[in-house]
Amino acid sequence: MPNRSRRRALWAFACLLAGGGGSAAVAEAELRIAASAALSGPAAALGRRYHAGARSCFEQVNRHGGIAGARIVLDLRDDAYEPEQAEANTRVFVEDERVLALFGYVGTPTSKAALPYVRRWRIPFLGPFTGADILSELGNPQVFNVRASYREEAVALAQAMHKAGVKRLNVMYQADLFGRAGLEAMRTGIQPLGIALGAVATFKRNTVDVQEGVHALVGKSSADAIFVVGTYTSMAAFVKQARAAGFKGRFYSLSFVGLEPLREALGAAMQGVTVAQVVPDAEDRSIPVVAAYQQAMREAGEKSFDSISLEGYLAARVLVEGLRHAKPPLTRESLEQALATLGELELGGFGVHYGAEQRRGSSYLGLKTGP
């Protein structure tokens, strides 16, 4: 993208940062947002990196005067990617009247655990790090997604499989709501392309107990490729063991796996692995919003860039726009209304759209293939 376009987008966000007035004027000294995410355990890199990106945005806004003088404060709590802890965290959040929104939950089972509280307390739930359909249904008007759906990811992956000559696909998936969502998305994606769904195996969340799956999908059943629905830790273990067992085909995965931690865990074994992406290349400064993200990350002391933190940054940008456009007094209800009426929002190479019946913000899709 031309330098002039990049400068224009950066200038627009600088104006956003400096904007102290406008319809979002509030008297409160702080705007409290709450998040439950994996900060420990085998999926910790997902929560830590997502919120590194989100914090870089919030801190940058705060350094420039916040929202009408009010600082954004993030109450971030660990759930170790376990729904029971996510539910406990959510209960505390919604009962705190200062909390305006829930933000950046990481995972399908953990996000689902929050939904009953979101509905009951009518609190905005923005930017979950999941593409499961349950979070984009019209029965959840408080939910505002930023990323594309798993069904959209599966279609892109299935098309790549078809182009690569895949005729039969085995599936290894996490034995929970996320895994089943991924399986069904891929089943739908491959059906019109004539790719046969072969053997299916499962593994337990937050573990690397994949040996039975390797035996079932490599030892007992042949396929041209294997689709893995899990996090970077479990997928890395599966890929290594499947290769050791003699599997010569390709691997595919949804974006939730975590491209960069998966690449780090696999090293040279990343060859032949394709991962769907729902954000632009985090290293491509020619994209205005990526340049803005990198600047915010550097200001926050972060020296590395990745798709996970970029997604957190993008979601934070959407939330900031909602806070700026909310009518005073700023409440959960006025913030939900502001987000629902944002319409087309272009962030500089990444756009989202929200409306009365539109809560799936972006349809951006790409693919990354190792190494």
C-alpha cells in the first residue's frame, strides 16, 4: 500500500487518540473492561500474546488522554483455558457494576461458559478469540466478534486441500465444543469439493495425549492429509508423532492453533503444515493498521510481532471506537448500542462491520504454510 495511504491511516488513529471530546464524553476517571483468558497452562501463549496486543492499544490511548479524560483499565484474569474457571471469573466481572464490557476471552469452551452471564446481565462481549458459530448467532446480540468464523476458515482450508490434490482427509480434534465446531466446519467445507472424510480421533483439552490418535489416523487409516483442531501444544505433539509413525501427507489447522507458537514448537517439522489466518501479516508494515500495531507494541516495550497479538490489538481498536461513540452516560447499554451502530469501520487494511443483524465483524482470511 502506498506510503501516503499508510500515513493517512496513522494520522487518523492519532486523531482518535488525541480526541478528548465528542459523544463519548464521560465523567468517570476510568473505563473498566474485564477479560478471562489462558495465561497459564499449555495454551498460555494464546492469552498472553492476545492481551499483549490489546494492552498496547489501551496503553497508547491512555497516554494520549484516554477517552474524554477517562483511562481504560483492563481487569485480566487467568482461566488456564478451562471453562469452569472462566465461568467463575465471569461471575465476578458481571457483578462489578464498574465493568462496562467483557473482552478478549480466549477459546470456544471458555467463551461459551460466559454466555449465560452475558445474556442475563446484558453486558457487551467483544473480541472473543474463537470463530465458533455459537458466538455469531443472532440470539446473542451482546456478542461482537472481530474475526472471521471457523466455517469461513474451513472453506479456505478445504479449497487449499483440493488444490493440493487431497482426496481423503482424516481429522484429529480436541474433545470439546471447540473441537466439534472445527470438525463440523470442515465437514461442511469439504463436502462440495468431493474430499472424503476419513477416520476421526480425539484428544483431551490441555494435554498432549495424542498417541491413540496417531495410531488411529496413521497406523490404521490412510489419508492424504490430516486436519487438526487444537492448540499449538497438542498439534505440535501430534505432528511430530505422526511424522515419526511414517505419515508423509500434509497437515491443516484453524487459526486458533496459534501460528507463531506452533512454528516455534515444530521448527523444521512445520514443513507441510498450513494454518488459516484471520488477520493480516503481522510483519507487513505496508499495511497501515499493521504499522500502527507495531508502533503501539514498540511503545509498550514489545519487540516481537505475531498474528495473535495483532488480533488482540485489532479487537481493542474496535472497542476504543465503541467507547468513543457511546452516548453519555457511558453504561453497558450505551456501549452495546454504540458498537451495534458502528456500521462500516475501516482500520487501515482491516475492516469490520456491525449493524442490527451483523455481529461477525470481519471476513478477512488468509493461509500460512510452513516453514
